[in-house]
Amino acid sequence: SFVKFMGAAGLAAPAILTTGRAAAQDKPTIALIPGLTADGFYVTMHKGAQAAAEAVGAQLIYQGAAEWNVSLQVPILDAVIAKKPAAILIAPNDKTQMIEPLRKAHDAGIAVVCVDTFIGSGVFQTGAGDADFPISYVASDNVLGGRMAARALAAAIGEKGKVYVSNVKPGISTTDQREEGFKLEIAQHKDIEVLETQFNDDDANKAAAQFQAVLGRVPDLAGVFGANLFSAGGTANGAKQAGVAGKVKMAGFDAPESIVAQLKDGTFELTIAQHPAEIGYFGFMAAYAHATGNPVPTHIGTGFTVMTAANIDDPNVSRYLYKS
Ligand code: T6T
């Protein structure tokens, strides 16, 4: 186009060409569908996306289900597709079951960006596989996060003993990868035995009950990795009720406000805070760039902050606590 040509020639486009239709296209509507709504991780991601929307003067639609459940996420996705946004940012509830529902968005000309969780392999725009159509994946490095948790937990239990992973359910890319990273790292610590994973369906009460059941069977349990907010929080409650908080060592993932007291009283050795506001901000910007004709990276990696009793009062650490 003339505007592109002028840009390539290094000249400012005449103002008249940037008004009208072009200006309307500059303000796309972009939707964010979280994994679930009642979770500080996604509340904070929403704030990041909102900040990005305000920065560029574009519209953000935010719509999600109250639980982590494919059968609840699909109708929300369908309702959002019907609103014809330029792009949908989504944390898919399952890496396989959400492929076909998301293909509907893609087929309708809506760009898909995966945030936090992915579909397929999470490697997009390669022309390979049946799930490479999302334009970008914006997330933490979850295998690395699992490895980090394993190293810290191994040190906390003196490099020996029995541990298990409290996890959500199989098929979720993030928590699957955390467990994978955890086990890869623990394999390097020969005196640590990893017991069977306990799946809690993102239900903290279930995670607490599972902790007590495992402790009943394995009284010398040394440690637990709680692979997300509800897994970690529920396991901690279970340990408290059983009177072994601080004795059975805990490595957590995610950073709700309640983690501060639990780090200080020794319930948790550490927690690995993700940076959900970054995921929301850069996820939105990737979608916005695409909607306005600019190329985007197919993967954007965001950071972690490791929180401990020793550093949690540092404002550069506590700023990564999730909002509620
Ligand atoms: O850990 C986050 C998120 O990364 C994961 O995909 C699901 O669980 C959380 O939302 C925390 O509850």
C-alpha cells in the first residue's frame, strides 16, 4: 500500500492517510479468556492486559468461567467468538480438548494467542501438526519452574527422603510441565524418592485431604511440591491441620497474598511467583501488533521471582504478589 511504501522509504505518511478506516483498524477489540476467573493469577493477568489496552487505546473484553473445566470454557469461547474480536488471548483448560474449539476462532479469522497454557505442543506457526495456528505463546517457562522447585525442595529436605507432587489434573500444559521439570531435576538427587502424584482438580480442599491421606500412609514424608496456587495452598492447610507444617517441607508455585505469612512461619520454604501481569501485558500487545499488521514473536517468555522468608519484605520481591 501507499502507507507501507512511504514507511519503507523512511518518510512520514501524510496525516490524511492515517485517519478514517486506518484509524478504526488501529483500535481493535481483543478478548482475554482466563483459565478461570476466581484465581489471583488471572486477576493479575487481567490487570496487565488492561494496562496494555489503555496504553494503546484499544478495547479489552474479559470473560471466563468460575472453574477449571473444559465443558465450561468452551461455551465462553463460543460466546466470545460470536462477538468477533480481532484476537482472543486464552489460557486453554486442556492442551488437546481445546484444539478444535479454538480452530473455530481461527477459521472465523480471529487471531488466537495462548497465554499461560497452550494447545498442542505450544510451538506455533511452524506448519507442523494440527494445532500450530495460534500466532504466539506468552508464558512462564514451566519446565524450568518445576526444576527450580525441585532443587529448592531437595536442599530443604537435606537431599534425602520421600516427596510427592500435588497437581491439578493431567492434560494442562503448565502443570504437566512443572511436574516434568520437577521429576527431571529430582532424578539427579539419588536419595530422593518421588511418590505418586496426587491430582486435586484445582480444589484446595481435595489437596488438603490428599496430604493427610499420604501422611497417614507415609509418616516419614519429607516434602511436597504444590504445582499451582490451589495445590500449594490446599497442601499447606492439610499440613497445618495435621500439625506438621514446617516439618514436612513445602515448595509452592504461585504467589497469593496469603503466602507472605506462610513463608514467615515456615509452612513454605519458598514459592515460585510467576509474572502474570507481564503475561497479560505482552499477550495483549502481541495480539494488538498482529491486528494492526505488525509481525509478532511466536513465543514470549516471562519471568519468575523466587519468594522466601528472607526476601519477601523486599518491595522488589513483594511487588510480584498476585492481586485479588
Ligand atoms: O499456576 C497458575 C497457572 O499458571 C496454571 O496454568 C493454572 O493455575 C494457576 O492459575 C494458579 O492457580
